[in-house]
Amino acid sequence: MRIFVLFILSLVSCFALEVGSPLPLTSLSGEEGGTLDQSQWESASLTRKVHVVFYVDPDEKNTNNHVSEALKKEQFDRNVYGSVAIINMAASWLPNWALESALEEKQATYPDTLYVKDMHKKLINTWGLKDYSSNVYVIDKDGIVRFVFEGKLDSVSIQRLIETIRTYM
């Protein structure tokens, strides 16, 4: 049994997003999730611009608000920069209607950010993301992962994040 568990853990780590690796292609639609307006979302859309991707457990929604504010202050050119917040809807005990209401409020606060719902942790499995956390990634315009952070970013990590965005713009 122990060998089986180690094998499964090694498989999960093989799929984790790593700096320098291409972002695995996937999509969210229908019962799997999608955008707030119920449209399909595809990870292939994370090209042609540098994107910051937040993958967040709703119970951790405020963990990296300071990062969002720091990015907002940078006033990056939206022609070459984009941001996406993907919400791990299955990670919370809150009902979906309450989560969707909170997402609409966030959308009003950050109108340039695309909000996406992952209803059944598809990206946890497809991308090997850390569950029950706040994750931050930078994807360059060619779809390559350039920055990975799981948890709360400190000031040094925020500077690294901003420098990474500038490098790949």
C-alpha cells in the first residue's frame, strides 16, 4: 500500500506547474465551470499577453488581496498584460450562490480581471495545483509558466512577481 501511495504522489508532482514548462491545455464549461457569464473558458486564451493567474480556494479569497492591489498600482498596459482569477468552487462549504455573489463583487472591484469558476477541481487535477490554497502564477505570451507561488506572498515575492511580469511583457 505504501508503494502505491508514493507512486500516486509522484504522478501528481509530475503534473504540477513548473517554471519553464508549458501550461497544459484545458477548458472549463457547463457543469465543470467557466466564466461568470457561463461562457466556456480555455487555458489556450492565456497567450499573446503576459497573464497573472490566481487559483483560489474561496475560503482563502483575501489571502493575496495585497498582491492584487500591488498589481493594480502598477497600471500595466492591458494590451500586453491580463489577469485571471480562477475560483476552486468545490473547496468551500459555502453554497455556490453565495460564492457567485462574492465573485460579482470582486469583478466590480477588479473589472479588468477575468473571473472563472472551477466547479469540480478540474485544474487541481489537470495542472497539479495545491488544493485549499491561494496560488499565483505568471504565464508568458507563449503559454510558458514563468512564476509559481502557493500561499501568501510576502513583499519580496511580490517584487519577484512584478519583475517577472515586466521581463516577459
